Amino acid sequence: MREQASLRLRSGQAPGRRRPNTALMRKPLIRCPWASNELSSRYHDEEWGVPSHDDRNLFEFLILEGAQAGLSWDTILRKRENYRAAFDGFEPERIAAYDRRKVQALLRDPGIVRNRLKIAAAVQNAQAFQKIQAEFGSFDRYIWQFVGGKPLLNAWRFAKQVPASTPQSDAMSKDLKKRGFTFVGTTICYAFMQAVGMVNDHLTSCFRRNSK
């Protein structure tokens, strides 16, 4: 006991007094308001707005953002692992080869959004995706040209200031449609841009805004 008291004195801690728990004293992290539950918070903290240059990942978000149309993003996040399993890990070359039997199997899969048009769009978009890869060398090289090759950093203070579309997403949507993509309206394109870090729309108060 005497030795323990001596150690506390040398460390600047008075006898009988415990050090404050700094973990409990930390301020809670401030996030963008849409990150309102554990699943969306983890996605917000680890993925949303992080620049992606991986073609498979870019294709995944293109398909998921299209699947979200008319639904909440939370719904898609909850089904994301099911989507990865059902759609062969979002490998474009495999999805591009889906036949009628595979499409029918997907329509019976309760783990995904069973919308015939959205499933057909995934197949059609995979085929168009491969054509872009062949033309540009990668989808990454093609898609990032719409923001000049680097993320656009916004400075929104409030969620209501964040736009649903921009001239960049308008241009992207128009060109993707011309190349045979579907479910790529300008709002979907802007959500895609936010997700893959082509634009940083974390609010100025959000702890993730200036994170690498």
C-alpha cells in the first residue's frame, strides 16, 4: 500500500484520488445529420465521400445508387451484403453475361430490391460499363473527368444547402445515358458522386469533412 501511494505521488496523483476517465470526457463526434443510426454512421465514417478509383467499387455504387431510386439509402445499406452475394461481388463482366434464367432468380431473391427494371438496368449498365473500360482504359479515368480529376470540396453549413444535382451531375447523366446506361438521372449521379468522393459534401461541422 505504501509503495502504491508513493507511485501515485511521483505521477502527480494525490492519494485516494482517481484519474478522470478521459474517454468519458470526450465530446461526441459531430456527423452529417443523415447518419442517424449505427449502420449509416459506419458508412458515413468509413466510406461516404472517400475518393474511390477502383472500377469494381465504382460499379457497385453506380448499381446501388440506381437501386435506391424511390427508396431510402438505409434500405439499400441493409441489403448491401445480399446484393454483393446475389450480383457476384459486383463484377461487371459476370453481370454483363446474365441471362433470363439468372434475372428470374434475382426477381425471386428477397434479399434485394426485386424490381424488374432495376435488375435489367444492372445487366445493361454492366455491358455499357465494359465498353467504357475498353474505350478509356478504365471507368475511373472516364468518370473522374466530370470533376476535372480531383474532388470538389464544398462548404455547406446546413443539410438544406446541399444540392440534389449540379451541372457536373447533369453532364455525367447526359453522357451515361448516351452510352446506354439507365437509372442514371442527374440526382442519382450526384448521389454517386458524393458516395465515391468526387464531391465532398460533409458539412463544415462534420468531423469527416477534412479527413483523408
